[in-house]
Amino acid sequence: MKQQALLLHTRQQGEIGIIDVMGAVNAETGEQLHVELIRLCNLALRSIIVNLENTNQLDSAGLRTLIVGSRQARRRGVNVSLLAPHGAVRQILYAAQVTETLPIFDSESQALEQASKSHEHP
């Protein structure tokens, strides 16, 4: 079985980290995303936006990665939100009912605005 690739590009805007996720988040690749989420938490950021615009697969292991990573971030005072999931990835997130704890935004400007507001009201 061919291993699927996951590429992560991380950038920062002030106290907000953005992880651009490209490829599949699944049992083979989820740990890579989890490590990056925790690395950003250790930078004392206030918010992390996980950009799923170029994510083409999210299985139950990938969903678990997002849920566990966001819980660990919240324990450290870091808010996590999701950006631009589409197709099956978006359907999985809504079916799993994770949008209460992992808000979804359709545009980066919306996600950044909300992340900035969360700084004002800790």
C-alpha cells in the first residue's frame, strides 16, 4: 500500500499560528499534524488556525488527531479553529459534531478576525 503524503506549512501572524495542511490526514499521517499542533502550543501562541483547504482526506484517525490536539491546546490556553474544509472533509467534521469545539471558518480573514477577538476576551 502506498503511503499518502501530508505536507504542512506553518506561518504566524502575531500570536496566531496557521498550519496549512496539504494532503490526507489519516492513521499514517496524523501524528505529523499532532506534533505541529503541540509545537505551536509550546510557542505560547493564543490561537491556531488549521487550514484544511487543500486537505483531500480526513479519516477517523485524522479526526481524532484534530480533536485530541485541540483539547491539548485548550488546556494550554490556545484556541484552535479550522479553515475552509470542503467536500467529504467538511461532511465528516459536521457529522462528528465537532464544530462546537472546533469552529469552522470559510475565509482566512474571518478566522483571523475571530482569533483576534478571542485575544481581547480571554
